[in-house]
Amino acid sequence: MDNLANGGWLPVAFLALMGIAMLAYVVLDGYDLGVGILLRRADDAQKDQMISSIGPFWDANETWLVLGVGILLTAFPLAHGMILTALYLPVALMLLGLSLRGVAFEFRTKAPPARKVMWNWVFYGGSLLASFSQGLMLGLYVTGFAGGAAHWAFAILTGACLCAGYALLGATWLIIKTEGAVQLKAVMWARGSLLLTGGGIAAISIVTPSLSEQIFNKWFALPNLFLLAPIPIATFILFLTIYRSLQRLPTRLAAGNEYGAWVPFAATVGIFCLAFYGLAYSLFPWLVVDKITIWQAASAKESLMIIFVGAMVVLPAIIGYTAFAYRVFWGKARALTYY
Amino acid sequence: MFDLDPIMLARAQFGANITFHILFPTITIALGWLLLFFKLRYNYTHDEKWMDAYKFWVKIFALTFALGVVSGITMSFQFGTNWPGFMATVGNIAGPLLAYEVLTAFFLEATFLGIMLFGQQRVSNRAHTLATLIVAAGTTLSAFWIIVLNSWMHTPAGFEMINGQAHATDWLAIIFNPSFPYRFTHMLLASGLTVAFLVSGISAYRWLRNDRSASVMATLKTGVYLAAALIPLQIFAGDMHGLNTLKHQPAKVAAMEGLWETTKGAPLLLFAWPDGEKRMNHAELSVPNMASLILTHKLDGEVKGLNEFKGAHPPVLQVFWAFRVMVGTGMAMLLVSWLCVYSLKRKPTFIKPLAYTLVAMTFSGWVATVAGWYVTEIGRQPYLVYGVLKTANAASAVPSALIATTFAMYIALYLALIVAYVSVVFHLARSAGKPIPATPVTVLNSLLETA
Ligand code: HDD
Ligand code: HEM
Ligand code: HEM
């Protein structure tokens, strides 16, 4: 590992930082995009209640994406150019989706009431488009931008799967943050998206190794097989946990008992973390599969060091005040008013 | 049709995006501070009119902020996709600056925005005032970092080139590069003026619609006095900025003045049509010796002409006219704001023609700001980083067809959003005076309160 000596650890540290930012993004913006995907299924007052549950958070959630891309840009400029050029179209679609969703937050309550219906649709459409394009990007990325019909089909599968996963995050978030009819609906939505997510993850896990030799070798070489085995097992256990909890919740919630209402969300976050870990394990140390490693892509050491020191000082503060913001809005969402 | 030059397309796309983006930060930077002002006034006087002012303008702030965020996220992706050569050459300097903007400013403002907008009932009044302060400081800090980077691109300092890559040698010199203090001051003042005219324009609009509550009068006065106080400062700051530019980027100043030959006692052109092909101006209308007086403080001082920089100066027509649009708007702002102050002081009530003028100038800050940025950015051409990297060498390898498609999509999106934004701002102004009709939100709200 001479790569690690002599400042070579910095790219690894930045990879970890970028990984944390991306994972934080997927989980955090995942739940609010998920709420957007589910929006269409609720009636008008419920829509307001659902959006109240994410209103104070979405902007900060999206900032993790800016950080992740920022690190890719500043720490691995070579890979940034390659990845974002290869993903130009899905990225543009994602930006379109995020823009529409973001402005709809504001326009839906401030435009003349007659327009509200339209902005609700924009909110839903934007959330769905952003989620699907992110899945598309993931699929294309994992296969090293190989192109070809099979890879695109795979990418479309990951796109659909990510929408289901976000919907699951969103529904389980709503179970925590809402009450009454929406909460019960959210349990039903969570059941539906749980099945879709489970099917999707299984399909992706089967297809992935067959698309990349690199990943196949990593998964099925001998010590690795045992080291990796806990991931699918733990994932399966989490799925079961969510499934059982969703079975019990409706009667309990109807009786006003909130015990265990956070379990499905926490377990879903666990599934996302495991999937992320599996992915990171499969790809390391490649930034672009079979093309660029993190060491080939990194920028100059002194500049990385400056950012690293800054990040080490500022990130704890960010985590601290983010926790504070979540505490301020702890408990059930109230209607969003500015005063 | 897709044999369009990818460099031109990438530039046009980036220019369109950042033009759209800057409209919103220009408002949020100063409006954050103004909201803090309203809030503090209310805390001290307990006069409801300041709370009403806060409640109305915080809505516009939230809307503007959302547009700034989504367009900013688009920017952060395009930075790499449209200018890979930029990061490859000066990434070691641009990278840390961008990273510090995200780490120190974006998270701060985005997180406390939630508390500022929706937390009023959940935190103490003190904490809420503090959240407002943090959001205002966060937007200003974000402007600080991005203007550092932008100024460094105009007047690079504190680095050395090794194998065609810039390496930082002195971070303080990079941050406080020669044009930074001028550009940052000028931009913050531009933001203040944009908001001053936005607030006075919308207040005048409400006043004209017979919504003459104490809060409308208070915001009208605040806006007008703010404009009247800031505009002389802006003109002075702009003049200093120009003198500094003359020192570091003389070709840009020659383009702003439309001066082809180096001249002693150069005239100030009020009107002209610069012709880049023939290298001369058509239809000149000028004040003799004025340009020399402004730029050198001597009637017969020498000003360098564009012909000294053949092949390495910016396109003249755009810079020349953008500069006149900015300065012209600034002069109009001076005239109107001072007339309004005079009228507010002298007359028992405000007068209609001035109110109409203010309404017409609601978004005049946007015009001057965008024109100013065009002077600055187009005036730097053909360089991307002045004297270090040419724009043509930084462009991307993305095929033109792809850029053209997404470009069309962005333009359609932006036009729609600008129309929606402006009409919703006026819609909010119209509905502000009236009691709010029962919408699902208010119904839900009262239900939750009784529950
Ligand atoms: C941190 C960097 C940065 C910042 C803060 C700005 N720009 Fe810029 N601008 C660039 C970095 C840049 C650039 C990447 O350097 C471009 C691309 C091509 C070029 O020459 O410079 C550019 C070009 C560019 C062009 C096209 C010029 C041409 O091709 O002739 C326009 C119209 C603008 N910009 C407008 C703006 C506006 C309205 C800004 C207000 C915020 C602004 N720029 C801030
Ligand atoms: C080079 C081009 C630029 C890039 C890449 C960029 C990037 C961004 C991004 C990613 C955001 C969203 C942050 C969030 O999530 O809150 C943002 C917002 C913001 N930007 Fe920019 N920006 C650029 C130019 C500018 C300029 C020139 C200014 C100011 C003078 C500016 C000031 C701001 C401010 C104050 C915000 C806060 C959000 C808002 O006001 O709506 N930016 N920018
Ligand atoms: C009326 C007198 C004014 C003068 C003499 C003046 C001067 C200048 C000059 C010389 C530049 C270019 C500097 C460079 O590129 O190096 C500039 C840029 C700019 N101006 Fe003005 N300006 C004036 C009014 C205004 C007003 C009223 C606004 C907005 C409300 C404004 C907003 C801007 C902006 C946003 C820029 C680009 C950023 C920068 O380089 O500072 N200016 N101005």
C-alpha cells in the first residue's frame, strides 16, 4: 500500500468524506423526495400536512448533494469531468426535477389558489423525475458507463428501484411525523413500496455481478464471499423487521399509541446504509469502474489538505446545528406558517 | 443545425444559467438583513407595523431563496461539466474556495432558514432573531467566497504555475486579491439597491391600490431612504472600482469607454455604436475630455486605446453598452430616490407620479446588476482567468447536440420561472391587504390550534 504513505491517505479520506456526503444526501433528500412521490395519493389537506413534515428540512438536505459534488469536483477533478460528462443527460433531467420540486414548495402556497393544483402536480412530477434520474445515474455509473441496451435496461431498473426506495423512506418518515388519516395511509404506502424496494434490491444484486467482471471477482473471490455475506443477511432481517412492524402499526396507531412508530424509518435507513456499504465495497478504489482510481484522479496535496482541515473543523459544527434543527422541529409536523 | 460551436454553446449556457441564478442571490443577500432590521424594530418598539412588514417580506424572501437554491445547484454541476479545463488548470485554487463556500455558508443558511421560516412558534423570540441573523450572515458569507473566486479570476495573485497548473503560494493574497475589495463592496451595494427598489416598488404598488396601512408606509419609507442613502455610495464605489480595473485590466476599461486609439484628453461617449470589424465607432455623441478627467483626474490625461491590445481585448459593443445600461440605471436611481425623499419630507402625502415611477423601477436593480456582471465578465474575454487561461482552452468535450438540447430546456424553464416569480410577487402584494381567504392551510392551521 505505498499509495497510502506520503499523503496518499488524503484521497482515501476525501473518498470517505464524499461517501458520507452522498449517503447523507440519499437518506435525507431521499425521504423528502419520497414524500413528493407519494403526494399524488393524498387529498388536499393531507398534501399540506405531508409537505409540512419536510418543509423546514429540504433545503439543508439538498446541500449534502452540493457538498458531495463539490468534493468530487475539488478533490477528484479528473473523475468529475469524466463522470458528469458521461451522465450529462440524466444530470440535466435530475436538475430539472430538483428545480421544479424546489420552487413548487413555495409557489404552491403563494400563487393564486387556483394554481395550487398545478403546482402540486409540479411538486410530484419534479420529485419523481429527480428520483428516477438519480437511479438512472447510479445504474449507468455502476456499470462503468459501458453503454448498450442491456446496461440501459439495468439503469432503468435501478431508476425504478430508487423511486420505490425513496417512497419507502418518505412513507416511513410520514409515519413518524404525521398523525390521523395520513399516518394510516402512510403505513399502506410503506407496505407497497417495501415490496417494490425488496424486489428491486434483489434484482439489482443478481444482475450487478453479471454486468461487471470486476465486481464479480470482488464478490465471489473466497475470503470476500464470507466477509460480504453479513450484508444480504442483515438486509433481509431489516426487511422482516419493517414488514412486521407495518403489520402491527395500524391497530396501534389507530389507538393513539405511537410506540415503535420510528422503527420502519430507522430500519429503512439501515437498508440504505447497507446497500451503500456494499456498493462502496464493490467499487473501491475505482472512481470510474475499470478506468480511474482515486489516486489517479486526486488534486494537489496542499489544496486537499486545506479543504481537509476546514472540513474537520466545520463538519462537526454542521452536524451539531443540523441536530439542533431536527430537535426544534421534533414531534408531529404542524401546519407551516411563517409566524 | 448541430454543427454549432460547442464552446459558444457552453458559454451561452453557462451565461444564461448564472444570469438567472444571480437574480435571486442579489435579492436574498440584502433582504435577509432588511428582515433582521424589521424584526429588531419590532423587538424594540413592539409596533405591529414592523411585524406586518416582516410577515409580508419573509414570504418573498422564502420564494426568492428557493429559486436561488435550485438555480445554484444547477450552477454547481455546470461548473465542472462546462469548464473542465478550468478545474484542470486552476482547480487547486478554485477548489478550496468553492469547498469553503459550501462548508461555511451553504449549510449554515440552509439549516437556519428552516428555523427562520417555520420555527417562530417553536423557539424563543431571541433564538428566532438569532436564526434570522445567521441566515443573513450566511448569504453574505456565501457571496464573500464566490466573489473571492470571481475576483481572483480577474486579478489572479498568490500562486505559481507548475507544469501548466496553478499552485497556491499565499492564501491571503489569493483571498484579498487586488480587485476583491472593490468587487465585493460594489456587489453588496448592488444587492442593497436592488432590494431597496424592490421594497419601495412593491410598497408603492400597494399604496396605489389604496392599501395605506402603517406597515406599507413604513416599508415604503425604509425602501426609499435606503435607496437614497446607498446610491451615492454605489456611484463612488463604482468609480473606485473602475480606477482599479484601469490598473489591472486596461483593455476592459478601453472597451467600456469605446476608445480605439490611445488618447490624451479622451472624450466621454454618451452614445456610440462601436464596430469591431472596422475598429471604429459610428454615431458618436461625446463630452470632450471627460473620460480623461474621470479616469486620470486630469483634463488631458492619457487613456490607452483598444488598438494597444489588438487580438487580446474583449468584444467592444457588448461591454460598452452594458456599462452604459448599468450607469444609466444608477443615475435614474439617484434621481428617483432623491425626489422621493424630498416628496416624503415635504408633502403631507406621497404623490402618484412618483409612486408609478417606483412601481416601474421595482426590478431596476436586476437590470443594473446583470448589466454590471456583463461588463465584468465579457470584459475579461478572451481570458477565463486573466492572463492565465483562455476561455477557449477551458471548454468541455460534451457534444454540441447534447448541450443544445439541455440549453433549450433550461431556457424554457428559466423564462417560465421568472414570469411565475414576478407575477407571484405582485399577487402577494395584491392579496396582502385583504384578509386571507380560507385555504386548506389556514383551515388545517386553525384545526390544529383548537385540537
Ligand atoms: C466564480 C466564477 C464566476 C462568477 C461568480 C460569475 N461568473 Fe460569469 N463566467 C464565469 C465565472 C463566473 C466563467 C466560468 O469564467 C465564464 C464562462 C466563460 C467565461 O469567459 O467566463 C463566465 C462567463 C460569463 C458570461 C459569458 C461571457 C462571454 O462568454 O463572453 C456571462 C454573460 C456571465 N459570465 C455572467 C455572469 C453573471 C451575470 C454573474 C453574476 C453572478 C457571473 N457571471 C458571475
Ligand atoms: C460561479 C458561479 C456560482 C456557483 C457555482 C454558485 C453555486 C451556488 C449553489 C450551489 C447555491 C445553493 C446553495 C444552497 O443549497 O443553499 C447557491 C446559492 C447562493 N449563491 Fe451562488 N453560485 C455562483 C455564483 C454566485 C454569485 C456571483 C453570488 C453572489 C454575489 C452568489 C451568491 C449566492 C447566495 C447568496 C446563495 C444563497 C441562496 C440564495 O440566495 O437563494 N452565487 N449558489
Ligand atoms: C452609477 C455609477 C456606477 C459606476 C461608475 C459603476 C462602475 C462599475 C465598474 C467599473 C464595473 C466593472 C468593474 C470590473 O469589471 O472590473 C462595475 C461592475 C458592476 N456593477 Fe457597477 N457601477 C455603477 C452603478 C451600479 C449600480 C447602480 C449597480 C446595481 C444596482 C451596479 C452593479 C454592478 C455589478 C453587479 C457589477 C459586477 C460585479 C463587479 O465587478 O463589481 N453598478 N460597476
